[in-house]
Amino acid sequence: MAGRGPRTGGARRAAADGTRETADGIRRVRGDRAEPETGGTTDTGYTTGTGHFTGTDGATGTADTTGTGYTTGTGYTTGTWHTTGTTAAPRPPHTPHAPRPPHDTSPPLVQIRDLAGRPRGVGFLVDHQGTLLTSHEAVDGLVRLVLQTAGDLTCVVGADAVTPLPDLDLALVRTEGLGLEPLPLTVRERIEAGTYVRIPAGCWREARVLAATEVTYTATDRFHLLPDALELAIGTAGRDALRLGGGAAGGPVLDAETGAVLGVLGTALHSDQRDTGFAVPLRPADGPLAELLARNAATVPAYGADLNLAGIQQLTATSVGQNGPHGFLAGAVEPVERHGVVRELAAFTAGDRTVLGLVGDSGSGCTTELAALAACRAGGERPAPTLWLRGADLEDADDSVADAARRTLERAARIVAAARSVDTGDLGDLGPEHLARLAALAGRPLLLLLDGPEEMPPALAHRLPEWTRGTAAWLRTTGARLVVACREEYWERAGAEFPADLLYSPAPATVPPAPAASAGAAATAELTAPAPTPFHPACASPTSRRTRPARPVPGTASPTGSSPTATPGIRSPSVCCPRSGPPPRTPRSPRPSTGTRCSRRTWT
């Protein structure tokens, strides 16, 4: 930044009443001889001299400015200026209306009081079932608790709703109807020294984690030794607010970057060196706290260093909403279940195999089965992440399915970041490898649904064996799984490229026993029953097209006397694995009695 010498003559500034003021303090109205119009004329003032400028607002040092400049009436300054000295780099432009990240807003807290109205501390919700997490000292010795939200909603709970954890200086309180959003809890096993946090100490203040230290919690009945409490560095005003009886007990310690809760403030904690400024970390433990941490990680999304299973599910569910059929994830459409396919998919997800092929003609319902599987995994008792990929999303240069998964996750991350009013980079590492490993560690493997791989580019189709080998290697490394919904001709080629130990094999076909009947009825059924249709051993699924009778001719009845499960002339999808050789041919069925000719030969 360069300094500018004092102006003379032509230097004027606008006044509030519309006049203009010269450097000598005399105001002149527009139209005066000393204020000519700017339409093509110039009123030149010569600015000379040397000015000394001391940098402020981001600039440091001094700058000596010498030279002569010419100022025109249009507001432009021309001339040559020579600047000596050093200044700091300019600050980046300020954006006052930029959205603030969600962890910069004050999270909802619940005030805890006794029946007399005296404050005992605060708490916060940690799941959608209404579990309130607070410090043990906030509820210690109370028969009944008065809980009050910022919206003046008050409820009273008894001691039977409190799960005390005095060894950890924590307590869990069952509540109902508070109407607050739960806060995500950290999944880190260790909080590094120097981590910046935010705490409610009188108001929301910034602090810094110093180290883990041993402290003593003084309860009403006895002392409890806590070996790994967090020691916080905070200013004098915040330290005074953290003293015993200050009302800060039970407040959350929020990570300044991710917004996840790293610990719970305690005002009755003290060490040999100090008696304020400690918090209880939330680390994996046994009992009710372990169940709470697992439930929070599965239902309350967190990102960045605290990326949890709920965050992974939120990202992958976004891909299902974008690429999958509309309405299935939200439950707007109730799919018609094909019990055989559902049974095979359930066996696959519960087993240890990695790749499954769902084979069916176009329009037979493969996409519907994938959508039902994604909805079932998202809404079950143990929600699991499912990422939806389309064959049209594959590109020529892809080495494996991981490339398409990465692009899909990038699109989903932009949507999630916009909903949370943060930058995409603030969400941390959201690559498919990282997500798959975290999901596998949680015992809920990431499932990729590839719908319509026949739509891949021709260049990639020529490299299908190479792409398939890369996909198999990636699945082995990350622990992810893959379901491919495709036509039979594609699976015959692509499925054979996967290693045999990764492929899921359908269960052998079983025929349910016929109900008891009279001897005459049994004889009639034996005479009228259709002949069994041969099937390939590698595709012996109960719903495989090779285990069912021959496809009926459009407009005629099903060979079994029941209506077909799919559109006439289109067979239902089936769970298959590739054959090692060409399929056996079956004799052509006799021409239907209706006189309709079926010129299309079918595989059975």
C-alpha cells in the first residue's frame, strides 16, 4: 500500500447536503466556477510533495511516497509515482454475508435445576430417543430434576429416569418432547493436545486442549479418580465461570472444526495443580455409555475427523435419491416383493461373499429390486450404507468401480455441504476407500449397487476384463460389496471375470411339499402336472429363470395355471452366477393350441 501526499486545488470531497468541499474547508455548490462539469472538461490539480504512511489494517511498516500526479475532473489520477518502503501483503476480500458453518452457531442446551429453581448445570441431547447427556454433579443428590429449554419448555423427571455414571462424572437422563436436535459425539479414541474447542462458560468461549491429566471427582458420597481428563486452557473470565456452582457443569466441549462433542465439562474436578478447567472425554467404554456412543454414531451425522456411520449413510443416501427411482428411499412407493429374490439378497448381505449378479431383461424389475434393497438397508434395525451407481456414470479411463464411486460421492458431498452451509473441504476425506474401511470397521459393509452396466462407454467395454480385475482387487482391499443388475448376456461375460471365491452362489432349488389331498385328487394332479424344466446347476436359484417352466406366450395362461409375476413375455429378475460353458438347449415346446406362433427361441 503506497501513501499519498496532501492534495491542493482540485481535491474535493462530497458533503452530506450535496455540496462539495475543497481542501481549505470552503463548500461550493455544483455549477460554481470552481466546480466545472465533467462532461469532457478537466480541472487539473497538481499534487506534489512527500508523504509518510504508517501501515494499518493489515499493512506494516512505512512507505515514503514522492512524485507528481495529475487529477482530472472525472476522478482519474494520472502521472508517475515512486514508492519506497515495504508493506505487508493485502488481506483477502471480506465477505460479510458468507454463511457460517453450523458449529459456529450456539447448539441447543437444556438447563438443569432443582425444584427450588436453583441452577445445577446444563445438558444436551445425543440421540433421537431423547437421551440427555450431562455431568454427574448436575444431578447428584436430586430426587427430581427440572429441565428447561431455551424456548421456555419445562419438564420434570424423577430419579428413575437418570442413569448415573459417577466413575466417569457423567449421567444419562431419559426425556420426552424437548424438540431439540441431538449433537454428534466424537469417534476419536484420543484428543490431540492443541485441539481448539468451544465451551459454554457464561457464554460460548474458545479454549484449547492442553493434555490429558489425572483428576479427582468429588461426589456427595465418595471420591472418584479419573485418569484421562482433558485439561483446558481458557482465559480468566472463562476460568471463573467453570468454578463449582457456576452452572457450567455438563456443558459440551465442541471441536472447533467438526462441531462434534469431545467431552463434558465438570466443575467438581480438580488436580494437584489446579481446581478448574477440566472436562471428561467421551471415549469407548462398556455399559450404557458404549451403547449410547454406538447409537449416536449410527444416527447423528458427523464429518471431518469425526466422520461416523451416520455421516456415511447420509452421503450414500443422497446418491440413492439422485440416481435411484424416486420415492423408494422415502417409502412413498411400496414395492412388490419377489420372495425368492428377497431371500437370496438377504442371504448375500448376511454372508461373506463380495459380488452378486441380479440378471433380468429390460423392464423385468431389476432396478425395483435394487431400490427395495437400498430402502431395506437404510430403514432396518442396523442401518447400513448403500451407494447407487449407474452404468452411464462409468467413463472411458476408469480402472475400477471405485472411480465411478468417487465421482458419485463428490456430487453427494456438494449437496450435503450446501445443506450444512459449509465448504465441501470442511467435510474431510470422503473418498470411497475411506468410507468403505470405516463402514467395514463398524460391521456394516458398504454396498455398491451398479444398475445397467451395459450403458458403459464402448472404450471401457473393450477393457471389461481389465476393469473387472481392478474392481475385484479394490473390493478385496476395502471390504466393500457389489451387486450388479444387468442383462444375461452381459453377466455371462462380466461375471466370468470375477474370481470364483468372490461370487455369490444361489441356494439349490427346493420344491415345497404339496398339501395333503385325497387319492383321486393326487392321481389327477399327477396326470395334469407339467413336466419339469431342465436348469443349469450354476443358476439354481428358487427364482432363477431356469428353475421355472417355459415362458408363456403373450396372451396365454401361465403353464402352472397362475398369472406371471412380470409383464407377459418378460421374465422376472433372478440371482445368477456365470456359467463356465454354453447353456444347454431344451426342446421347443409344442405350438400353443390358440394358433399363435412363438418364433422366439428361449433359454431355459
